[in-house]
Amino acid sequence: MPRIRYHVAASLDGYIAGRHGEFDWITHDPTIDFAALFAQFDTFLVGRRTFELMLQPDAPPRPAGTRTFVFSRTLPDTVPVPTASLVREVSQATVAPIKEQARKDIWLFGGGELFRSFLDAGLVDTVEVAVIPVLLGGGLQLLPQPARQAKLRLTGHRVYPSGVLITGALDWLIPPAFGEEYVALAKKAGDRAELTVIEGAGHFEVIAPGTQAWPTVEKAVWSLAKPNSQ
Ligand SMILES: NC(=O)c1ccc[n+]([C@@H]2O[C@H](COP(=O)([O-])OP(=O)(O)OC[C@H]3O[C@@H](n4cnc5c(N)ncnc54)[C@H](OP(=O)(O)O)[C@@H]3O)[C@@H](O)[C@H]2O)c1
């Protein structure tokens, strides 16, 4: 079943955009494998305000073959983008058919207000944050107030040379140099596993669930272990 994943870039103090909607603080790190990230998804869920930004002439195109669902109670019925569909409310009933159609995971793209609606409806499977090493001091919150508390479990993270730290799903965070064998094991371990990738530590170790030891290889530390029980 496709997962709904809120994957978002945030400042260390928890903002997804500056006070005036700025996003020039988001570090460009060429070592982040965006192709691998985008390959995980075929569906985007966006709030009306984020969608309006996606319609700007300088906005990057959405990947071919993907679908976008725009959530809005106010937009007119005809959305001026052929690959987007309008959804009037966030509920099990409106989201179930989207999940049924998806063949890959679903990117809950944001912004914060739409995330809060999905969280309230119990429809978020993962929260994946690219923590940018900056303190903005104000702006749009990752989860706007008021919102309910939600406990999370860390399943994986990777620290990049620029200082960007990404938390989240295991498979795409694994450096390609580790090879398909490792990606396959991480996928098999799925939600039972925790992944840690630390760049530049001189070596990496892999411990599969069930304490199976993996070869030690150069360049990073990689651990794959059973999470603590909650
Ligand atoms: N850092 C990142 O990775 C990232 C990613 C995405 C977006 N952003 C930023 O986030 C900002 C926009 O976020 P935002 O929180 O202000 O707005 P948003 O979540 O993009 O859009 C909010 C709108 O979504 C609609 N909506 C929300 N909940 C709904 C529900 N339950 N049912 C139906 N419609 C619903 C409403 O549209 P109507 O008012 O039309 O009803 C609401 O006004 C932008 O500045 C963007 O750059 C950052």
C-alpha cells in the first residue's frame, strides 16, 4: 500500500518558509540524490497556497507521469493544470481513492496547513524532514499552531557534507555506492529497522535486524538495527 509521506525542508527552528515565504535559505547540496528521492513517488498532495507557487513561471516542472491533487475549499472547479485534480476536503473518503490509484508512495508536499489537516485525519504515514543548518527566527511553521501532539519514531537519518540532515524512509537515503544489495536489505527491513548514515567517518558497519553482521567498508558508518520498542 502506498504511504503518505510528508517530506519537507525545514530550518533548525522548525520553519518551512521565511516570514515572507522565502525559501532561498534551503541549502543546495549536490550530494543529495534528488533523482532517487523523486523516483519514490508518483503522486503529489499540495495545499492551495503551495499549488499557487507551483504555477509560477520559474517553478520547477513536476516529474512526467506523476499526478497532483490540490486541496482547496475556495479554488474554482476548473484547475488550470491538466495533471492536477481538485479535492475539497481531507478525509479517509477523499484520500482512499488517491491511495488506490497510486503505484508508488505519495508525497504530501505541503505546506504546513495541509500537513496539519492530514495529521488531524490520521492520514500521515511518515514525517521526513531535511533539516537545513539555519535559524530563521520566524516564518511558516512545519506544523502550524494550534495542532495536536504526535509522537514519532526515528527510522533513519543521513547527514550530508553541507550539514543538511535528512530523516526518513530507509531506501533512498542509502548512498548509491553501497550497492543494490544494501538497498534491497534496507527495503526488506522496512519499518522494523533504523538506519544511520554518517558521512566521512572512515568506515561503515551494517548490522541487519536479527544481528546479522555485514561487511565493514570504507567511507561511512551505516547501521541497520531493530528499533527500541516504543
Ligand atoms: N520547505 C518546504 O519543503 C516546503 C514545501 C512546500 C511548501 N512550502 C511553503 O509552504 C508555504 C505554504 O504553506 P501554507 O501552510 O501557508 O499553505 P498550504 O498548506 O500550501 O495551503 C493551505 C491551503 O490548503 C487548503 N487546505 C488545507 N487544509 C484543507 C482541508 N482540510 N480541506 C481542504 N482544503 C484544505 C486550503 O485552501 P483554501 O484556502 O483554498 O480552502 C488552505 O488555505 C509556501 O510558502 C511554500 O513555499 C515549503
